[in-house]
Amino acid sequence: MKTRFREMMAEDVPTVAAQENEIFKDAWAYEQLLSETDGQKHKFPIVLEIDGRIAGYACVWAFIDEVHINNFAIAPIFRQKGLGMKLIRFILGRFAAYKNAYLEVRKSNKAAINLYEKAGFKTFFIRQKYYSDGEDALVMQKKL
Ligand SMILES: CC(C)(COP(=O)(O)OP(=O)(O)OC[C@H]1O[C@@H](n2cnc3c(N)ncnc32)[C@H](O)[C@@H]1OP(=O)(O)O)[C@@H](O)C(=O)NCCC(=O)NCCS
């Protein structure tokens, strides 16, 4: 099993958008994912490949000393094999020179919360009724 991290390119977006629609009820639109690949210098769209197939992805923004992980997923068939942990560790390593990393996660998303806590994130505050269905978001922070 060959694992590789690389920049998400515009030609990856159809595959990523299909996974995104399968995974999230409030999925990012195709155009939103595509805009992550427009080369603006604060945007770092990443894919994780297993044997040449996209198994996961993340959309990260970095400003001055802050890193925001805006989107993060592993495709269902690749889950619970340690790949989510590899992807978050890759991101944290890539941005080790920054000060803080932040992300938002649904309060009910125990799998992701466990992963982020294992990677060293802590709940920073709660955004009440943040999601369109009224669910709260945990804003999590890790000092880098
Ligand atoms: C959350 C997610 C990224 C985890 O990816 P993964 O590759 O399955 O995670 P890993 O195999 O690396 O697991 C790492 C840790 O995460 C936690 N975890 C992963 N899946 C879990 C599950 N189904 N239930 C509870 N904890 C879970 C565990 O603590 C695990 O450590 P362990 O293996 O020592 O128990 C994946 O389930 C996913 O893509 N979910 C849908 C998208 C999503 O919710 N993204 C986050 C949005 S903020």
C-alpha cells in the first residue's frame, strides 16, 4: 500500500466532489472545491493517495500564524486504517512553523472528535446552532 500526499489539482475535483457528496449532508459545492485549487497563496488543498487512488482530502487555509482546516475527510472504504491520523499529522507537520491550528466539527461527530483529540486538539469554544440543521459546532484548537 503506497501512501502519498500531494496538492489537490483542478483535475482532482470531480473525484473529490463525488466523495464529498457521499460523505457530508452539507457537502461543499463543486465550485467551492474548485476554488480551493486556484493557487491563492493562503490555500493548501491536499489529497492523500493510496496506490494512486484518492483516499482522503483536506482543504487548509493558512494566514500569518494561523492554520484553518476547513474540510477533512477519508473515503468510507479507506476508514479505520489510520489514514485520518496520517493526514492530520501530515498537515500539522507541514504547518509546524505556525502558531495555532483551528477547525470546526459537529458536536455529534465522535469519530472526528476522537481523531482530533488524539492529534492534540482541544475544544476552544462552541458555536451554538452553527450548522444549517441547528447542530452546534465545536471549534477546536491546537497550539503548533
Ligand atoms: C473522521 C474520519 C476522518 C476518521 O478517519 P479514519 O481514517 O477512519 O481515522 P483513523 O483510522 O486514522 O483513526 C484515528 C482515530 O480516530 C478515532 N476514530 C476513527 N474512526 C472512529 C469511529 N468510527 N468511532 C470512534 N472513533 C473513531 C479513533 O480515536 C482512532 O484511533 P484508534 O484507531 O486508535 O481507535 C473519517 O471517519 C471521516 O472521513 N468521516 C467523515 C468526514 C468527517 O466527519 N470529517 C471531519 C469533519 S470536521
